[in-house]
Amino acid sequence: MSNGVQPGESPVQSVDRAVTILELLAARGEAGVTEIAAELGVHKSTAFRLVAALELRGLVEQPGERGKYRLGLGLVRLAGAATVRLDLSQQSRPVCERLAIEVAETINVAILDVDAAVNIEQVLGPSAITTHNWVGQRTPLHATSSGKVLLAYLPEPALTARLAAPLERFTPQTVTDAARLRRQLDAARKDGFACTVEELETGLNAVAAPVFAHNGQVVAAISASGPSFRLAKPRLAEVATAVREAAEEVSTRLGYVRTRA
């Protein structure tokens, strides 16, 4: 079978054996099917099917004609995604702590999770009047500053699909017109930041800027949010500059090199 599962063998058992193969190759560098079968305690045909399934996904590879397998470049892709997430938390924390003091507002780092923005870091500024914890919460893309930033840098087909769906209204200020939202996203790419004015909650304003990974992809957004009476429209532009500079610093820490036109 192409997925490496034999009749009578459960998918969980098959996955467990596949992981064991990866751990074996990680420890030994390379191994043949006979050696893998002996380690798993299975017939060579079973080991071959499992290895073939892993090879099809690029998780293992045969560098030569000796019948030996080693870990494949597909693992680099998976490890890279996990590394970016870990690096993002590590590299953004000190920057966000300084930003929270500078602008005296709540700072969050959010990432895209399918159809929502999820906050993975939060630092409360000295003026914060709430202890609301946004970490782990899913927030709508079109009604948050971080969400707008993440939307703005989606590939065009994905963005078009998102804007084709109805946009939920959370307050009287929520932007639910796709054409108007697209203009805001165009401005976000041009200006390097996006704002929301009482669009998710009445009395809450926010501004966010994109964080780029080493490959130039936007992997997160850093936002500053606060009560509308303090983070009013005239002050949003001032705070936007600080947030954008902080996001650029985190991007640099992640290995991103901005190219100048």
C-alpha cells in the first residue's frame, strides 16, 4: 500500500513504526531495510512499505545505490516551521517588552491559524487598565489590526477566497464591505501597518505591523492595543511608527533582510 499500512495493521501502529524509523535514522545516520525491519521486529516487506511512504513525502531519501536510507529534506521544511515559531516567541519577547514601556499599551504577537489570528505572546504596558489575557485566543482577521496585517500579505487567490465569504459584524464600526476592506489591506502593505478603530470591541483601538521571516514571508503581526480614549485616532499614527519599528527589529532577528528599491 502507498501509505505503508498493511491489512490488519492499525494506522496508529503504522505511524508509531514510521516515527521509530525516523528516530533510528536520526541516531545512526543511515540504515538499510533489513536493519530497519530488525529494529521494528517486522518483515522486510513491511519495513520497505513504511520507508517508501516516508520517501514519497520527502522525509527519508536514498542518497546512493547501496540500499541505505537517511533523513530527507522534507524534515528540514517541517523543522523550519517549528523553529520559526520558537524563534518568534524568543526573539519577539524582549522587543515587545520594550515596546510596551515605550507606548504604554498592551502588546500582542499574533499568527495566522487557518481563518483567525491567534495571539501567542502578550505584554501589558504600564498604563494597561485591564488584565484580559489574549494569549491563545482566536480573533477575526477582518476586525483586528493583526488580522488585517495577516490578510494583507496572503497570496491573492487565498485573499480573494477569504473576502468572498460574508464578514461578520462585531460593532457598528466593523468593516464588512469586502471592497472597503481590500482598500485597507492595500494601504497596510503600502504603509507597513494596519489599524482598527472600535471594530472588534467598542472602546478598543489597535495598530499592528508585519513580522517577516528570513524567506520574506509574513509569519506574524505585532500589535499595540488600548482604550479608544487614550489610543485615539491622532495617536494611532505615532504608535504605528513604534510598532512598525519593533516588527522590523523582530524580522531582523529572524534573519530577514529588507531589500531597498
